[in-house]
Amino acid sequence: MFKKYGAFLTLLMVVFALTACNNKSAEDNQNTQSPEENTSTTKTVEGVFGDVTIPTNPQNMLVFNSNYAEYLLSIGVVPQKVLVVEEIEPDYRPKLFNENHVEMINTPQYEKNLEQILSLAPDLIVVQGNVMDSQQYEELSKIAPTLAVNASASLEEALPELGKIFEKEKEAEATLTAYQNKVAEAKQKLQQTLSDKTVMVLRVEPKQYRFMGANGNGPGSDVIYQQLGLQIPELLADAENWFNPLSVEVLPDIKADYIFIEKRVLENYSSDQLMAELESNPLWQSMEAVQNGMVFPLETKDFVVGQGPIGSALLIDYIVEKLVP
């Protein structure tokens, strides 16, 4: 869905290039050391499950979350491998990884094969800590030092934490500042145009409909409702979860001026039937946003998996493109 890079993305790629140059200089300095000095030193950092000793200069880092790999690249840290789910990776990310020589390891959605991970022989495993349980952590720690980063998937949490761990605080701050400037510019445009207009995000799943809440700290919700400050319809405002069940019977009561609709992508499942049922339903057709042609597609790979310095910026561009004439 997201094909175009705006001025911000050009700036961000400059940041990427500068951090890569800094990283290359650091690598050149490291190469003047003996092999033992270059690979065997360690440091202790804090993760979700306590202190963990990790290589100072990992030679075979495996990152579990592709958006975390994007975060690392943005601060000049190049992982050697990253786990990906091909069906839901945003379009730009494979190119980003290929350009930085990051090997992509395809893995099933919601599954991690310990034998596969063992065969990759990582010397460091990096995972998003707030979605990891202690049993998973213990299993991975038997394979290699495992850093369960004390952060969510959000850019505001993950970037500073990764910057601190890998001693790239300035680079993390530069990337975050560029993104925050992007948000501020887009928010101003949207506020000038939308005034009190409301925006709903509807998810069509294989067996149910759900809507995105404005209070849940999840991908997309943080950008749309918290950072950009868009208003959710009043009937949905009290929902506390990221996504919440929705009955089609209440659709006429939801006063949404704009609707972004996601036909959710799940491996081995299809949302086509429920999408077709929705589009033919008179209750859906009666909604003002539908009648006014103000319904826009939203892809799972773009706003969920695509969370990151590049992906979130592309989501913002898409929202502005659709909502600002």
C-alpha cells in the first residue's frame, strides 16, 4: 500500500546513512584489534528478566522482531539475522534488510522453532521483552545470551532503550526527533482540516469484527489517536483494549466521518467471507462514511508489523493523503 517516500523519509535515510558511516568507522577501529579483543569482550545490560551478559560486538545477532531490526538499523547497529513472516512484512522492509546485508529467516506466524533457532548459531538473541514469558526466555537463553528488551514495540519506548543498550543514545535521539517532527507537521495539517470529525478503524477477521480503541497502547492506535490526536466516535471512546469486539447491529449508531478498514491477514486463514458479508449488509451501507465514500483500506503489514521509523512515517503520510484534500 505504501509506495512513496516523502521528504521525511529522505531525511531519515540520511540519518540511516550517517549512523551507518559512524558504525563503519567504529568497525574499522575494531578491526585494528586482535580477533580475541574484537569478539570475546562482554558487557552486562538490564533486560526484562534481570541482568544479562551479552557480547560487546556480536558477530551473529538474531533479532526476533523485524521492527526491532529496523530500529537497530536506524541507530547504526546492523544485526546479522532477523526472523520474518513473509506474508505480513511491509513492502519496504525486505529491501531495507537486503541493502544492509541482514539475512531474513522466514518463520511461521506466532511460532518460533527452537531447533531452527539453534541451527542459526546466534551469539546474541534480541527480543521484545513485554511479549516474552519466562519459560520462553529460559528456553532461548539455553541457545544464546538473550536480551529481552524492556520495551514494547512502540518507537518511543524501544528506540531509547536500544540506544542505551548499544551505546547509540545520540543516534536514537536523532531518529526519534526526526519522527516527532514528522508527527507534529502532520498533526497540524489534520487539525486544520478535520476540526471535530471522527475516525474509526474497523478490523475484519476470519470469524469476527473488531474496532481499534483509542486508549489501547498498540500499533496504529498510538499513531492515529494519541500522536496525531484524531477523534474516535463517541460510542467507541470508552474501549480500553487495542482491538475490541463489534456487533454489526451497532454500526448505524457509530457516527464516524471516516473509516479505515483492515481485512486482517492471518496465516492459513481468510477474512474474505466476513468482508463480503459486511459490504453487502444494509447496516454497513447506511453508515455516513460509507455513503460519502470515506472508507479507506488499511493493511495489516503496514500499520501493525510496519511499526518503526520508516513504517510509521509511511502510515502518517497515508492518513494525511486520505483525510486532507
